[in-house]
Amino acid sequence: MADASDGFEVVTSEGSGAKQSPASSQGKAVREAGDPAEKPLLPEPADSARSEEGWDQRSPSQNSVLRENTANGTETASMTEDNETVRKSGSNFDGTVQPENQGGFPEKVIQQDYRMPDVVTVRVETGSDSFQEVLVKIERPTYKKPFLGGFRNVSTGVEFHNAGSQTIPKKRPDKGIPLLCKGIQAGVEKNKQQQTRNTTSTQMTKIGLYISNMTDKLITPGKYFTADEYHKRRLEAVIVIQKYFRRWYAINLVQNLKEQRRARLAWEAQEDLQKKREKEEKLRREYEKKLNPKTKEDFELLYHDLELWVQEETGRINRTLSGAERKAALCALLEEETQLIACIGMHKQDANVENQQKAIMQLLVKCAQPRRWKAFDGKITEMDTQSTLRGKELLEIYRSINTKDIPKDERISVLLTLKCTVKVPQDPLKLYKNIYFCHSCENYLPSTEFLIPANSRTIGRCRSCYQLDNEARKREAYLKYRLILENLRKSEVDYQDDSKIVFLVQLPDMQYLIEKIWNCQSALSACSNLYDLVMVRWDKQREWSPWNTILLTEEEADAHLKLCDPLKTYEGPFIYRVEQKHIRAKNYFAQIPAMSPFLHRSNNQANANSYMKHCSSQLKK
């Protein structure tokens, strides 16, 4: 047994009593190392009880076995432990000597200071007549041992711990996982009695007490049903609930589908009506332009319709007449054509005068406007400069000159003011900048007066000569191609990816691209109305070019631009036809020197895009 206050360990067996026997009945003894003489053994009283007076038993113990590992093997010494006094020694392990008198009762307890040595010698029985002395090393703990059960001496107050607390506890290996004890994992439960708020009781009628039964209710037991019947009723109820719910859900679903169908039909009708109105409005505008032509595009449409009418009449005359009648009909057609051309020419002169006056007025008004800019607070600031003041002066003079029915003196004053105003010498050096010679009209004109196609290597004719030749011979209308080109340039500006090729392409190039390569029809629906066609990118990841484009209707173009990769959406034959058109366009525009750098850059960009797509597909795999 170990003393908690001294902190020592002795390899002995704990008994159920406070004192323990160090040896068995055969005469085994325990000898401490360093003691020169054995302590005298005291006789055991005959009337000693199993529990000695003056001890408080904390926990029961049973016979224990001392096992000691030696070099030769394991020798076992068994010692019988009872709740009795020390038979052969009057000293216990805490250093207390208790002498006995004749009556067997201790008279005085003498406390002596005792220090357990570091090594003790234990004599162990190894056979019937052989003993062996074993050295036992005392391990002193480095911490205060917790009390886990044992015995306490009532007289001295010394506590003796159980054998489980005599050794250092073994530490659990760290597994890297936090472990919780059972007290944390399991909740604490307790039972507590509860009482209702109102105390009730039942009183029955008896002798001397009458209880009215007017308010009593007679309760009869219902029909008993088993658990299977109960679950069957619940299943039937669930089936009924599901049936009504599915009916309600189906009704709502059908109503939603009907509502969607009605909204879809209404939207389609509205779209058809809107398209019909737009078409009618477009035809009305064209009719107004032909009836009252004012711009160049309006007169182009007139000459184009005149040419179509002449070709139709010529074909009809050639089919129906022959000989002299045919020649007479052709002469009459030529005279009628001449009259129509003269009528168109008169309208054109009037429109040119009116347009020239409007252009001059717009230029003067724009020059007379002050400079305007928006400040950080949103306010608009205006400032007049010397140029704007000069513009206002010229605007007033122009309005005064164009004013009719003014007195003669005021008219003379206005003319004198105009004479003083326009005496400005012109710088002759400015005439040599961007001035080209037109071989048709033999005039020197600025570069803005020349329409230069992308495949042209010379300057060629000016705009007026080109227009005059078109009115006299081809009579083609370029308004439709101009609209397609303008819409294309607007859409390319919205991409904001520094697209340049679309601004190098001129109107004749767009006409060749639409007529010769795409045959003036949509690539998907073969729609031939140029007013409904637009030109967009084939691959929206690359900039627009004649070899990266497709001609579609507006609805088809909107659907096409929503595609991520057209090569994965369209079928093989359609993709092949589009690629063939791209090859034809590339061969045509490759002859233009200005297009060569863009052609190489487009090839490099296409190779890079294909490489990126290949890498992304490999990563997905």
C-alpha cells in the first residue's frame, strides 16, 4: 500500500482492511534494503477481527497476486491478505509503531519519521523450500496523485490509495483526431415529477350523498381496428389526397399552357402586324421618294425603276411584235423614255437648288453655334469664339440676301456689306493638298469627290461622272447596298474590338460581295428582298471581314449571333457551302494591297482560336 503524503510505491497486495500482511502463513517476509537487522515479529492476537478498530474502510479489495518479471522468467509469489494485524512486525508502512499490551489493545501510537528508500529487497518464494531475493526500484511520482479510491486511517488521517493510482497513467497516442469523452457525447437525463394545474377528483353517489347525473355523458366504445387496418385507412386517405392534388396540378398546368399559347399567338399576331406595318411604311416611303425625289438615293431609285420598266416593255415588244411594227413600238418607247428622263432631270435640278440652300444654311448655322461642353456637375457651358462670331455675321448676311421684298436702299447696304466681307485672299498652297484630276470631266477636285473602290489602283472618275454614267447606262440603285453597309458598320462599332476592315470596304465592294458571292439571298432561307437582309459575322469571336461573314435576314441574324460555335450547330453541307463562299471572297480581296495585312492577321487569329478550342476540348476530356 502506498502513502499519498510520502509519495512512494511498494509492490505489495492491497487487502480489504487498513493493514496488510507482507508475508504468507508459510513465513514469507519483507525486508527493506539497508536494514541491518530484521524487525521482530509480534504474535497475532487470537481475537483479532477482520476490521481493526481505528480504520475506515473506503473500498473493498480482494486477494491480489504479485508478479515480478525476472531475467529467467516470471516468478509468482502469492500472499494471502486478510483484514488482520501484522503478525510478525508491529510497524506499518507509514512508520507507526503500535506496541500491544497483555490485553491485545494498543495503548499509545508513536509517530516516527520514516523515509522510504529508493530500492527495497523483497524475498519471494520460488519453490516449496527455496526463496529468492528480488530488488524492487521505487518510482516516485512527479505529480500529485489523484484520489481514485482507497483507505483512510481514522486515527492518523493518512490515506492509502488503490493499486490503480500507484502507477503513472499511460498516455493515449495522438491520432490527430479530436476525441471527446462519454460525458460530452451523451446528454444528461433526469426524471422530474409534474403535477397538473387543477386538482380534480371524482365523487360517486353514496349513502348520505346525492350526485346529479344530468350532465353526465354516456360514452360507448367504437369499433376496434388493428394496426394494418389503420395503416390501410391512412394509405387510402393519402391516395385520395394525391388524386385531388394531381387533378388540381393538372388543371393549373393546362391553364398555364393555354395562357402561354394565347400569349404566344398574340405576340406572333402582333409581330406579323408590326412587320406588315413596317413593310407598308417602307413601301409608302419609297412611293413618296419616287413621287417627290429630293436626295441622290431617290433619283437612283427613279432611274432604276425606269430601267426596269424599259426592259420589261422591250421584252414585251420583242415577244408580241415583229418587223416594222416592232421598230415603231421601240421608237415610241425611246421617245417616252426620253420624256421621262427629261422630267426626272427637271425634278433633279429643283431638288439640287433646294438641297444646296439647305446645305448652306445648315453649314452656317453649325458654324454660328457656340462651343458647348458639359461640366462635372452636369451643367452645360457655352462659349463664343472668334470663329463662331464670324459665323453668326455670315449667317445674318446670308439671311439678309435671301430676304425678298426689301427696300432698294437696304438691298444696296446688304450688298456692300457682302462685298466688304468676301474680299479675302485665298491661300494658293491649300489648293495643292489632296487634289486629284478627273479624266472624265477633266476637272481638279478634292479627294472627297472621288469614289475609290478597294480593288482600284488608280483614281478614276469623280462621283458626279460616276453618277452620270450610272443614270445613262446601268441605272442601278445602290440604296439597298448602302443600307446594308451602314448597318454593318454600326454593328461593328458596338463590338468595340478595333475592327478596321469594314471601314475599308466601299459600296462597289459590298455590291460585288452581295451579288456575286451571296447571290443576293439569305444563306438559310434564300430570301431575296435586300431590304430585309443584313450582313453579320460568321464567327463572332473574330472581326468582320469578307471571309468571315454571312448574309441573313434580321431574325436569322439575331439567332445566329446567339450561337457560341456555328461549327457545332449547323450541319456539314451548310458549313461547307459557307466556307466555299469565304474562299471565293478571300481570293477576290487578296488582290487588294490594302487587304493583305488584314488577311494574314485574320489567318493568325483563326489559327489561335482553333488552338484554344482544341486545348479547351482536351481539358474537358
